[in-house]
Amino acid sequence: MKGTLVGLRLNSCGTVETPRLIAKLYLKKSGLPNDSLETIRKSLVHSLGADDDLREFYAMASKDSILKYASSDLYGMHSTSTGDTVFPDAVLAILLQMAPLKRSDEMMDCVIRRYGQVAEFDDKTVPVWPLPQKLCRQDPEILAKTCKIGYRAKRIVNLSKKLVEEGFPSLEELEKMSPEDAKDRLMELPGVGDYSADIINPHGGFPIDVWSVEVFSKLFFSKEPDNNRDAIEKVKKEGVSRWGKWSWMAFFYVVQDLQNLSEQLKMQLRLS
């Protein structure tokens, strides 16, 4: 967080209606100045999505034939981010490409375990996302073989090199841009196309791929697509038209609530 490795223990002492979290920080070095602690606090609030006002989203969702079930079931859920830089989200987006969620989780877990740091605090051992400075030095072929990530290894190494050698706007800086400009900048990154940019963009997007297109085609049109790849643009257009600026939050709620939606809407919905 803001360039400092921080161990966090979070405890909820509130409710969904009146949320309150107590955060205990563990640092390698003691005696950080107060302004640094305040910077970390603000970063944590933002990463947790705790500063998001979801009232407008819930008002819209309550009138939507799909979202009314998901927003009721998961009421109070906020979208979180992995930190202040685009790197973790960009790597995750690359690992999500052309793979079901279970396979993506396996690849992500391997990359973190084999190349990330390990934080030990509060009697816990927690693996931490690797830094681009480490991954940019890796041989793509070895990375691909070690974590069984195929062509994605070269994209991750090239992404790391660009971020280390050229620099790139932080998520906070991207957030100050228009959604379109932020997406254009993200698509300059190696391995990041339309789908990946929608995942990383702090303004949100509607990231439809060959797996999620089946779910949303059923939800929108009551049938599976004849050809998943050909249906992506149609499904994406429908989602953005239907949910507008709340497209990402709608996507997020739906994919987290597939079992409940399957029961409520009497259809089989799955991402893998």
C-alpha cells in the first residue's frame, strides 16, 4: 500500500447498515510518521470500496429483473481492488484470458506462491502479489512451464518490463481520467485488450469473454449462444445498454451470485 508492505488484520464491529471496521497494521519498521499512516488508511478505505456510494446502484437494481435477486442476496457487498498500481489487476486479467475461473485461480495461486513475497504477522503466513521488478527478470518459457500458464507468461513478463522501464499511471491517476481515456491507456499495456482493460479500469467495465458470455446470454436472451466468441459483442452491448455506468457493479454482483440466480430464475448458470 503506497509502496509499503503492510500486514492487515480486519475485524468487523458493525452491521451492513452501519458498517465499521477495525484495522490493525503490522509493519516491518516501526515509527512511521502519522501522515504515512493516514495515507495507508485512505488507501485501505479505497481498496475496500468503503468510500463507494451504492444507493443509486441499489435503486436501479431493485427495478431490474435480474439484479433485484443478486442485490438483495448480496446487499452491502463492495467491489475491492488489489492496491494502488495496475500490476496485480493486469496480471489477473491476463490469467483470466481464455480460461475458466477455476483454472485462472490455479494459475494465479502458482504465480503468487512462486514469485511473490511472504508476509508473516499475527501468527499468519500470507503470500503477497509479486512485484513487476521480479517478474520482469523471468524467462517466459520457465515461467510458463513452472505455473502452466502458456502464452500468458510472455505477456506477463512484457507487462512487467513496460511498468518497470517506462512507468505507468497509478489507479488513482487513471481514476481522474475519463473512462474512455483510462481504457485507452490500459490497452497500451502488453497483453491487455478490450476484455482485460474492462477488468482493470477503475471506472469499471463489462468484461465479457468466452466463459461469461454463456451466463449473460442466458440472462439476457434466455438461451446459450450458438458461438460463444461471435456472441461476445452482442452480449457486451446489451449489458452496457441495460446497466450503463453500473455495468461493472452489475457484472460483479451477478458472477458472485450464480447459485442464487440459478435458483431464482430457474436456469443453470456457471462460469466453468
